[in-house]
Amino acid sequence: MSDLAALQQRLGYQFRDDNLLRLALTHPSVAHESGRAVEHNQRLEFLGDAVLGLVLTQKLYEQFPGHEEGPLTKARAQLVNHKTLAASAQLLNLGEHLILSRGEEMHGGRERASALADALEALLGAIFLDGGFETARAFILREFASGFGELHALPLMENPKGELQELLQAHSPNAPEYRTISVSGPDHDRDFEVVVQHEGRELARGVGKSKKSAESEAALAALKTLRGAAEK
């Protein structure tokens, strides 16, 4: 059994009902492999996604009073995607505590971005049920504080691949190139990793549930890096 006490210490939250925490950490593969009805974290993930969305929406609404729905929606999407959720889960070391089937364990489930992101959302749902909305809100804002710090201005990225190409071709005739470097996970839950390069130089990488979304994530990361460098 994983050390839930150590995990709760890292979370900065002590569960009154440890069963909620265990449920948040239980991957659906456990039920699939056993072939019987076993509770897993998908329902909590559904709840946590809604709680996360509400908390971040309220924060953006308050932080950017002069912006309408469109830019606020894009900013929320920038804060909440599989990559940022998985990164937050890694910082909390959630992978070590996931309850997985043997098959999922053998196929690297503890490091899989989708499993980590889903577990984090399930964890948020569990905290909400165990401690209430204000407790969940405080936890979310603490975890996403650095992300809000980077949002000095809202992103206006309808088409990140197009924006990256336009930015690069202002100085070069060559377009960026995207290359899929890895595909992991079972057929029903693929993770694609894509690298974007320009004139032989790697600009950034992105991960997504499809090749297209991974390319968009890579373009977003490249834009952030290039614009950050230009501001220095």
C-alpha cells in the first residue's frame, strides 16, 4: 500500500475520509483487468474537472475585468490542458501512488500524462467532497499560482500553428516542421508527442491525445519561448 500519509503531507491537506483519496488514485484499468465492478476515479475526475473549471473561471473573471468571453476561454484552456495537469501531478508525485492494473503498470502507466492528469482532476473532486468548495478552491489556486503569474496578458491564439508560421516567416522563407517522436498508451488512450523544428533547430515539444492537438501544444510552447526571448 502506498504511503497516503506522505502524499497528504505533500498536498497540504489531510483527508477526513481516506477512501476518497484512494478512489481518486484508482485507475480505470483496475476494473477493466478484473472484469468485475470496481470503483475507479473517472466519476471523481468528472467532478474535479467541473470544480477546477469554476475556480479558474472565477479567478480569470476577477483578474481581467476588461475582457470578454472569448479571450477568457482561451486563457483558461492555456491554464488547463493535459500537459499542465500532468506536470502538476508530477510535482505532487501522484504517479507513485496510483493504483493500477498489472498491465497498465507494465506499460508505464505511472508516467503516462493522461493517467496523471486524470488523477489530478479526480483528486480535486475528492478534496471538494471531503473538505468543501473553499478548501478545493484554495488548493487549486495554490497549485496554479505560477500559471496565473504568467498571464499578464490574455492569449489571442485561435491558430497557434498559423501564428508560429507567421512569426518565423517574418525572418525566414522556411516554414516550421512538425515531427511525431513518440506514441504511447493503448489504442483507446493514445498520447502523442510532437517536436516542432525550424531550420534544423528544435523549438519546442507538445503532448496531446491526437497528433493535431500535440502539434498545437508544440506551437504554443514555441510561441511562448520565442516571444519570451524577444522581450528580454
